[in-house]
Amino acid sequence: MSKKKLPKVVAIGGGTGMPVLLRGLKNLPIDLIAVVTVADDGGSTGRLRNEMAIPAPGDIRNVIAALSDAEPMLIELFQHRFEVGNGLSGHSLGNLLLAAMTSVTGDFYDGVKEISRVLNVKGTIYPISTENLSLHAKMEDGTIISGESNIPLSRKKIDRVFLSPEPAKPFSHAVQAIIDADLVVIGPGSLYTSIMPNLIVPSVQEALEMTSAKIVYVCNLMTQPGETTGFTASDHVEAIIRHIGRGIVQTIIVHNEPIKGNVLEKYAEENAEPVIYDIEKLVSLGLDVVEEDIVDKQYPTVRHDTDKIAKLLYSLLTK
């Protein structure tokens, strides 16, 4: 089957949630495209952004690693983070390579494309923008918090997030991919700092409205301190609606089994708890609700089962 005939699946997000999703999707007979946030400003990424005025490479790096079919040692090297040394301490080798390739090619996306080729990436990776974007949050008390890494630390309730400079310039290939998609997957991941920075870029909302694709939101398993404390599943969806409007997300995937065990004690210490799936409220918002046991029980933390999620999403292409 030629690539043109494969169903086109566009995953939108960033952070730690997106690689989990992509590791399963990359093994399916689909034309896979990852649209990734570039608003991160912490650690190595933040330093490179400040010094080179480039889009954030950290989330892109993790997506490249997730989609790569290179030798495991090469991927481990790409993800290696230096722990000692004056200038290199805290830097990821992959971030440095992306910064270097951007300098060599003269363009951030060309740099991403070249690194993807070298590491034999399955699928296509698009930054949501090739600008050096910053994320800000207006809190419910009216204060403004600037910087993706600072927003959760404020521990205040978020009203909405926005980007600077305004208007943010979207990457045209990413916008067109959404329009041409057969399935668009949003999440899982940090709602305000990994997912929203993609959705609020100008033209993305219009692309989501124009596409004939089914648009699916994979809801988080646990609440996130400083972002979604106390949030139910419908609270997550209503936050998306506040930012990009009603009727765009059509389907939500939720976990339908109790999360048990000692792992919850660790999360409770951080003021995190399992997301409550308020099905009736979700239905009242006009969503199709897909319920499955989608937790990977092999890990000491609560995370989605990459293969179960991938198969579930693939099944939606034929419904």
C-alpha cells in the first residue's frame, strides 16, 4: 500500500505524554504526523532558547526519540543529558544537535528534518511554529505568569493561556496536515503547558474546524498539580472549549478502571489524584465517550498503555 493511501493520523501535543502515544502509533499502517509544541522554556531547552533565539527543542527531541527506528544505543546517546561540566551541565545531547543542525541549515524545521532522517524516524514531525514562542497564563485572580516552566509553580488556578509574540506565526505544513488528516489526536499531556500552546496558535483552530477528520482527545489519567488540580474529565474538555470553541473535540478516550495500589500514595503527596470521568457531563457537552482499561500496569507510575491506546485510536478510523 502506498503512503498516499494510508490513513493520515495527526497527533498534537508535547511533554511526556506525546512520546507514549507515538510509540504505539508508529507501528500501525498509517501516515503518522506529530505536531509538537515549541513553548518549553525549562532547563537545557531554556538555555538554548536564550542563547540562540530558536524554538524550544526539548519536546521535539523526545518525539524524535519516540519515533526513531535507530539502534537503541544511538537513541540513548541522543537522549543523554550531561551531568558535569561547566558549559554542558544539564544539556541534552539531542537538544545540542538540534540547535547545531538549525545553525547549519539556517532553519529550525530543516534541522528537525535532517536529524529525523539520520535517526530513521517513522512518520513526520512538524513544530507548531518555527518562531521562538513564549507561553503566558492569566490566572483567575488576574495575575499574569510568564514562562511555561513557571506556570505550574504558581499553584494558582489558570483562567487561560496565551503566546507571545502575538500573533504567533504557525508552521504552514502543520496547519495543512491537520486539514488533510483522517484522524486528529489531542493529548495526553499537560493540559495548559503541552497541549494548549499548539491549539491557540492562529490558524490551528480554523484548521481543526475545516478538517473532515474525527478529532479525539485522550484524557489524562491523573490530575497535575498547578495545572489541573481537582479537574474532572469534563473540566479538561471545558478548558479546551474556552480556548478554541465548542464542537471541535468530538470524542474523548477515558480510562474506566479504578487506579489502585501504593502508587497513589506517591501522587497524593504531590496533590495529584486520578481524574474523575464524569460521563454524563461529557455526554452533555456533545462528546462520544470511549471507555477502556488503558493503564500500563508494568510501570511504577500511572501511564497510558501505548499499544492499547494505539489500537483503540486505529479502530476509530473505521467507525
